[in-house]
Amino acid sequence: RSIMFISEAFGLPGNIFVLVLAFKSRRTTSRPYITVLGIFDLYVLIFEFPFFTPDIIFPLLAKCDIIVFFILFSLFQTCRYANNWFLSFLSIERCMAVCLPIQKRKWLSVRRVYISIVGTTLILF
């Protein structure tokens, strides 16, 4: 419970701060990844953490339809997996920016980054 509180206390303001800065920054290829990471992290922090604590989940299962529960559970899992994929894409993009700056400009455009985000999200959902 205390770990959840600490995660919520630092995660919510931190992700909101990241989203505000991401929308104010210039248009780069890493901005969409950071924005999507912030959005999915906020979704997990707001909806999943309070919902899946053991003292809440068992009374809720008694009242909730099992199909609704499995739909919500798969949505939460998908958001977590999407965060892992987008963090990997961001790491690859940053590595290319440092190690191969000329090829990065040729291979990665903002449009291609958006296509990779939409494609990954559609595949995972």
C-alpha cells in the first residue's frame, strides 16, 4: 500500500509535467514517444493502481461482471506492454541519434514515428 501511494504521489505530477513539457517542446522524433509514454503511464496510474489492490479487487469481483473485469484487465495489461515497447523504440531512436545522426535523418521522420506508434498500438490492442 505504501509503495502504491509513493508511486501515485510522484507518478501523477511527474507524468503531467512531462506531458506539459512535451506539448511545449519543438517537433522532434522523440517527442511523440515521450508523449505516448506519459499518456499510458497516467492511464495505468489513475485506473489500474487503485483498481487492482487486493482489498478492493475481491469485493469488486463479487459485484462486477466477470467479462467486464477481463476486458479491463486486458486493457491494463496492454497499456503496460505498450509502455515497454514505446520505451524500447525511444531508446533505439536516441541511440540512432547519437551513433548514426546522418542515417537517422534519412530513416526516421516524425511521420514514421507516428506510424510506428499507431501500428504498435493497433497490434497490441
